[in-house]
Amino acid sequence: MISLAHAQAAAPATPGLTDFLPLIIIFILFWFMLIRPQMKRAKEQKKMLSDLTKGDEVVTASGQVGKVTKLGEQYVALEIADGVITHVQKQAIQTLLPKGTIKSL
């Protein structure tokens, strides 16, 4: 008769900090290189839109350059040429230009 030999069960390895260290480092790099700059840019964009006034010269996300003639809650009226007024969503305004930029174009 052959008796079966049973090996002693190995103790389960407990995960330590060193096992998660690469993941923690990757998350920190993502935070400082991707997430934080995006949050900062979104905050600046929101401030720029809230400070927008009549007469400001802006560039929209589609590339239109115009002067703000009327402000609403959701929409802005832009004068893109003499007597030509378009209405765009406020969130579509991407950049605030210095005064006199449109005349130099």
C-alpha cells in the first residue's frame, strides 16, 4: 500500500505597501501631469466666462472671432462683421482677446 503524502499548506502572503507602491506612484504622476492641470484650466475657463462683459473680443471653439454685443445666461451674441451678429453658447467661447485685436486682423 502506498500512503499519500500531503504537503503542509503554505501561509497566504499578505499584501504589503511595496506591492501597491507602483500603482501609488502611477496615480501620483497622473494627478500632477494630467488631472491637476485640467482642473486648473477648467477653473480659469469658468472664471473667464463669468467675467465676460459686453464689448469683449473673443474666439469661439469653432474659430470665429467676434465682439460680444449681448450676454445671456446660456447664449452670447457675437458681432463677427459689421452688422452680422451670431448667437453662440457661452461655453463655446474659448479665448478672451486683448482689445483692438479684431481691427488688426
